Amino acid sequence: MNKIIAAGLLGLGMSVSGLAFAEPVKIGMITTLSGGGAGLGIDVRDAFALAMKQANNPDVTVVTEDDAMKPEIAVQIADKMIQSEKVDILTGIIWSNLAMAVVPSVTGQGIIYLSPNAGPSPLAGANCNANYFNVAYQNDNFHEAMGEYANADYKKVFILAPNYPAGKDSLTGFKRFYKGELAGEVYTQLGQTDYAAEIAQIRASGADAVFFFLPGGMGIAFTKQWAQSGVDLPLMGPAFSFSQDVLPAIGDAALGVKNSASWSHDLDNAANKAFVAAFQAEYSRLPSVYAAQAYDTANLILSAMGKASISDKDAFRAALKEADFDSVRGSFKFNTNQHPIQNIYVREVVKEGDVLTNKIIGTAFENHEDAYAKDCKM
């Protein structure tokens, strides 16, 4: 268990309201810090900690634990944090199957949960909850953007993703906007590292491009095996397949690949420039989209603390929903289901000096809303 005590007002030009309520707030962070998905959780943990360090607020305590990418462990940690640690807010989960195991129970107990990543469709629609805020995206969104992008150049795309809630949402999102033919649609095992069979299937499919969602170690394994296979088809995917945390491990095999995100380190706004510089100074690496989302999550909480007491849940939720902070994404606001309305960009993997990273080459959607908000009855 790692405890981070953070103090004061937000630095580096982030405009968060001054603290109106000097009341202790305890935040429980459950995230993935070991195994194949550890890079994602480490970026979430580190960016959240950076925002709290800049805030220098003695009334905030953050308790962090590793879910090891296992739903049963995440549930146990959440129960312990609520019952023993007496946390006021929970956050941190990367994976949608863990979110689906934890969030309904947490929100049902009156605890506010803010997602810095996972955005499963049931929690955006029919199972939305006043205590649940997603500060990242709804799972379909980045994939919808690549479906729209693919329409310009490709007529027969092969699509694949892991067989878990976010994987199903990803391919649903791609198909929602892609108008061409599917050469194949495959769900792989979560955590799979050998993709020889899938690559052979793609080779024989007659596809003119491949869209895949394979975050963390799965994406590293697939892209390296793809490069070694000699199959000469363009790859595309969401940011998760080509995020800053995995690009060093993939190597030059990722160069030129197009991917979608609501954020990029070259996004031109003052908050983002300050964040990227501070993250690099603190951790000696570029931040990923996971880091950007976690940083926004922390600053959203701090902004709400400046307007309302955590003991007044209605007022605190209202303060969160205002989203009165300088997002590193620039334009950001909550929809009626407490999921973001935001721009989605198309990025290309490039090399800046010796560092593989992404640069924005276009905008797929402006002020994009998720498809499930209409089903939310809040």
C-alpha cells in the first residue's frame, strides 16, 4: 500500500478554485501496478500523484493499491477501502471487467467513483448512476473515430479485440461508423500474447486494412508479431494500442500507424503544455493518454473541493459535474450521463529524435457524445 499525502493550491497555471472547504478528503486508488497491464496503471498513479503534489493540499490523502488486473482482488480492495480506510472517493481502475465488478457496488454504497479510464457501455446508459463520473471517455468513442477515419481509404477491414467488455464495446464502436465491408471479426483471449493464428486468418481474409484494440502487453505482442509476419497491410487502432507507455516496447514497427485519442502531448493549449513539461520533469518520460486522463481526474476532484464539502454529496456531485478546471484536453464538459463531450483526434506514430510518440494529424469528431447517454435516466 502506498500513501500519498498532497497539499495546497494547484501550480503551473492550472486554474482551480481556491479551497473553500478545509475538510479532509480521502481518495482510494485501485489500479494495475503489476503484470502485463502495469504500465497503464503506473501512468495513472503517477499523473494523479503529480496533480496532487502541485496542489499541495494537506486535506487530501490518497491510498493506492494494486488490483493485479483481477476483478476479485479489485472488489476486495474496494470493500476494504470503504469499510476500513473510510475513503470518500474511489478512482484508478483501468480495465472494464474490473470496473463492472467494482463500480455498481461502490456507487450503491453512496461512494463517488471517478473513472480515469474504463468506460463500459452499461455504466454510460441504462446503469448510469449519480455517483459515477467518467473523466476519460465511453469505451466506444476512440473506436468510433477510427471507423469514421477508415471510410476514406479502406473498403474491407479486418477487426479484432479481446473478449471482455471494452473489447466488445470497441468493435461495436468501430462498426457504428465504418461503412465498408468487414473482412473478419475476431475476439481474442484477454491477456493473449501469441497471435500467429489470427495473423494467418487476416492474411487469408482479403482485407485491405486491420483495425485492432489490444491494450498493454497484448498490443506489444501483436504489433511485433505482425511486423515479423511480412503481411503488408496498414494497421490502425485506438490510442490504447499505440499509447506512449507501449511504444518503446513495440519499436519502429509502430511507425506510421494511425490511431485515435482525445488527447496528445502536442495538443496546443496552455494546460497541456504545462502538464507535459511537469510530467517529463518529474518522471523523465512523456505522459500517455492514461496519464492525461488521470491528471484531469485529480484536478476535477480538486476543483470540486474548492466549491463544496464532500459531506454534502449533492453539492459535491454538482461541483464535479460543472467540470470547472483547465483540462489538458482543452474542450471538456460532461454530458447528461456524466461522461465527456470532447474532441477525438487522429494521430500518427512518429519519431521525435530517438523517441517514438504520436502527433495529431486531424480531428475525427468535434464535441463528440457517446451513443448511450439517451438510455441514462438521471
